[in-house]
Amino acid sequence: MTVNSRPARPVMLGQNQYGKAENRVVKITRDGATHHIKDLNVSVALSGDMEEVHYSGSNANVLPTDTTKNTVYAFAKEHGIESAEQFGIHLARHFVTSQEPIRTARIRIEEYAWERIEASDANSRFIGADEVKHSFVRKGQETRLTQITYDGERWEVVSGLKDLVVMNSTNSEFWGYVKDKYTTLKEAYDRILATEVSGRWRFNWTDDEQRMPNWEKSYEQVRKHMLQAFAETYSLSLQQTLYQMGARIINNRSEIDEVRFSLPNKHHFLVDLEPFGLKNDNEVYFAADRPYGLIEATVLRDGCEAKIPVDLTNL
């Protein structure tokens, strides 16, 4: 039987990529009795001269996905994990520069944070805090994210977070909106404003000639400014709060040119307690998980072009 190396029909191969997804790697750094943890979920996607493997099945240009998995673990040992961004940069550079057929590498990383468990004081009958420096509890606040893309010349680093739930129990209103015959929502002059933040921000570091940002400090500072803006904005709409969060980041972090947020409005509705002869003075609420308002927008530095995808679900 003859196997054709090209399809008989005039059909062309479009964009394609391959790699090993969700490689869980935990790196323990032992500084004497004090240990440090980096816990990552790393996904590798490679693209380049891969037409032949699709047309004829030839694997001559294919680096096995199992090899990409092994590289993740080997690099955790050889390079350590200073930050999710730095680790992704090491991987992307390696795949593009070591394999001629590979033109572009995209590394996506989720980082799960741990914090040290505070032990009893040294005078207790248990092991004291001065002796316990290796016990941790997983933080449940948010998952840190980054995506590094490298084509051999230019870098694109988009970092962010998801699952960060925040709430203002006052200093939020919602009124003056459009009303039609289907409108039943009552205007609110003192409401709970809560959301589960999913955000991404794009760095303006794009080539090796530029000074590389301090990735750990940048994440810490972006998170701080974002939360401070949420807390300090007297909100007349979640859209207004979103803009202030993005603007605060852009104005305070020169390494970032673009921020995009997806903010579900986690509605809290006052419970009607009048049937029980009780007055509900903004005290008791029903927390509704769905349906929810979904507010999304990009905030840009003046003169910059938006590059973060509108749909964050695949980033």
C-alpha cells in the first residue's frame, strides 16, 4: 500500500502546536533547617516546522512530549525556581534555541502558594517555633499565573492571578441605570460589592537587551495596588472599580503596559425579614452564586496596543 506524503485534496494545515500539559513540579530549597517551596503546574506548547508529522506521520522534527516533561523537572534542579516567570523564560529559551525546527515556545504556569505554619513558642512542651521551619499550609486566596511566549527574538510575558475573592461591605452604590418594563432591580445606595478577581497584565519587557523586571516584587506590588484600589474606591459601579484597579497598576508599575480583568459580580441580596416582624438594616444577605453579572475590560497605558486576549478562559 502506498502512503502519500501529501493529501490528495487541496487541504492546507493551519496553526498547530504540541507539548506536554500540566507538569506538576514541586521544588524544595533547603537552606539549612529552613525550607522553601515552589509549587508549579507547567504546560509546554511548541510550534514550528511540523507540517510533515501531520501530512505523513514523520517524526523527524518532533521532540517527544515526554522529553519536554523531563526538561521541566531537570530545569527545576539545574536552574532552580526563582519565580514562575524566570522559570518559564529558561524553558522557552531552551526549546527554541536547542531545537532548530521549533520556532516558538509558549510556557504557561500556575503557581500554588504555601505559607509557613506558625508553631508553638519555644517554651511550650511541644516542638518550638525555633525548631519547626519545614511545615506549610497551602494558601487558599488565589492562584498565580504566567504565560511566556518566545520566538527566538521577542518575548511576551503575561502574568496574573485567578480565584482571588474580595468584598467591600459598604461604600458601594448602584442606581441611575436604564429601566424598562422588565426591570425589577431596586436601586441600591449602600450595598455589598464582592467579586472573584481574574486578572492578567502584560509586561513591556520584550527583548534581552532590556532590563528584566524583578518578577517576584512585581507580582507582590501589582497585587497590593490592585487590592488597595478595590478597597479605597467609593464605587458607583463594578466597572468603575475595575478601571481604578487597572489604572492604579499602570500608574504605579512602569514595567506593565496593559491590564485586563474579568470580574463576576458576586451578588448579595438583602433578605426580606418583614414576614417575621424583623427589620433588616443592611445586616443579613443571601449570597447568590448564579446567575451573576460579568464585568470585563482592558486598561492600557496611553499609546499602547491591547494584546491580551479578550477571553481570559484560555490564558
